[in-house]
Amino acid sequence: MNAYVFPGQGAQFVGMGRDLYEGNAMAREMFEKANEILGFRITDLMFEGTDEDLRQTRVTQPAIFLHSVILARTLGDSFKPDMTAGHSLGEFSALVAAGALSFEDGLKLVYARAMAMQKACEAEPSTMAAILGLDDAKVEEVLSGIDEVVVPANYNSPGQLVISGSMKGIETACELLKAAGARRALPLKVGGAFHSPLMEPARIELAEAINTTHFSTPVCPVYQNVSGKPNTDPARIRENLIAQLTAPVRWTQSVQNMVADGAVHFTEVGPGTVLQGLVKKIAPAVEAVSA
């Protein structure tokens, strides 16, 4: 069975999507439609901006979404997913690719999400860190003993868990986790504590936008971050998408469940190759390639 996976924030690079824009009339039309919807030429920032431009949440999220969704569209009839999943922001790309959301609605929601998250980040300085070489349960145990806000945010693969929280919480957690045997505890260059309780203002704001958007039944199950389980029910998909902003991304569990349900071939659709690496760590026996 064929699984298609879609990357999240951090996969962006200058020049992303330019080959699609220049080489495919349908892609060009979709990019121009996006410029119109967003009210600024995001294509200029994607193709010729700086790393700094692309690191702004309000640019990063729609840029990665556009690259992923438009690439999926250009695959035409060869795009036959038996299941899809996306990492964090990538879940929106996965839902559009599977037909649960229209391209226009998906882009509007991604932009609303980016703006709401940026606002929440500015309201309270916060950050994230990658913890390498420690068992998930051990990380959870250490975090539970810290008084500050600090929680598991991304279960990326066995031995790689990203944590999220207040500046003080992350600093304390990194020291304690290294003392507990973590190989590395690396602070990440991100705008804030994504997938943590500090994103609650953004979750409330995004919930309004999601609840007024039409969702259809997707053509295949979408494995959602919040549970790692497949969904095709529009009401359940909507609920999980709202919960996603303050809940951890259960990527390890999503891939394990996809494999248990028959996935043998994973295709990463979008910028970068991060998810292929994670899929191979989680399920070494499957094939993982770029679209």
C-alpha cells in the first residue's frame, strides 16, 4: 500500500517551488491564486527571499503547504494514496491532497494558523529543544517533575523527541535530561513553543476558522497527529485539527500504525527529506522516497 507523507515547519529552503512554477502551467496558476488569496506575493519570498524571510511563521507555513500541495497535484494520475499523513503543519497538506479540504480553504486555514501562532509566540517568549538518545518514557518522567511549562511536542522517531515550553522550562529540562543520559539536548531555532499549552490562544483563534470551513470525506484515511490513528470522518478530522496546536505530534505512532495497516511504500511530498529519514528509523523495512 502507498502512503504519502507531508513535511512541516523547518523543511523550507530558498528557491522552493520555483521548478514547479516555471515548468508546469497548472502549478503556476495555483501559485498565482495563492498570491491573490494571501494578498502578497509569497512566490517572490519562496523563490528569491532570504532564509530570514522564510523563517517567519507567517511565510514558512503557507510556503511549505503550497510546495507540498502543488507538487501533489502535478503528480496527476500517479498520485494514488491508500493513506496520507502530515507532520504538524503538513497535516493540512495531507488533508488537501486527500480531498478533505479544498486548496483555497486549506491555504486560508494555514495562513490563519500561522498568524495565530505568531501572535501567541510574541505574547510569551517560549521555545523548543530536540532530545536525542533517550527513551520517550524517560523524557516524559523527567518533564513531569518540572514546575515550569515544558511538555513533549513531537514524537519524531524512537530516541528523538522534541520538547516545547517556556524559556526557563526548556533550559531546566535540557540540563536534567542530559543528566538523565540524553546523548544531546539541542535548543531549536523556532519562534515559540509549538504543540504546548502556550499555544492555547492560537488554538482558540484557529478553532473559529476551522469550525466555519467545509470538510469533505477524504478519498483515503488520514492519520492524524493527535492520535496517530486513521480518520475519514469530517467531524472527527476537524476536532483533531483543532486539538493539534496544543497537543503533541505523534509521528512515531502514526508511521507505526500506517505500517501495521499495510503501508510498504512511503512517498514524501514537499520540500526536504526529513520525513523519509524518520520513516526509515521508525520502520527500517519499508521503502521511503521523494515525490
